[in-house]
Amino acid sequence: MISTRNRIITVRLSDDEYESLRAATQSRGYRNVSELARAAMHSVAGDILAPHQLLARRVDEHSTRIAELSRDVARLLSEVGSRKPGIDG
């Protein structure tokens, strides 16, 4: 699973540069310019992330979150089921 992203890098672009990146984002299967930029930086750093690898990471992240939510729902159902009828709160 990927760690939480909590760092920000700011890059100034011209309108033409940004539109070029947006077009590349769509044509290469990335969700947004940030994802394309992240993949490009990983590529420069030697950790090439193809769109399918990014998709696999996102699926892992979502699977983990679904498991957490399932546990939360089970806990809440257990709490609701253990309450005595007629008692609020």
C-alpha cells in the first residue's frame, strides 16, 4: 500500500505547458496532471510507474479502505444489535 501523500511541490507553468500536460494526461491514461507529474518524477528517479501500476496501487488503496469500512459497519451493526429495544441512546 502507498503511504499517505502529505508533501506538496509547486511548479509554475504557462497556459500552453499546462494544456500540453492535460493532453498527455488523457492520452496516456492518467487521472489528472498531478498523477502524470508524479509518474514522471518517479521515472526520473528510476521508479517508473506505468498507468497499470498506478491503477494497481489505487485498487490496493481502495481494497484496504473497503476492508476498514467493512469492519466499521460490522462493529456498528453489532452495537445496534446489542441495544435493548425501547432504550434510546
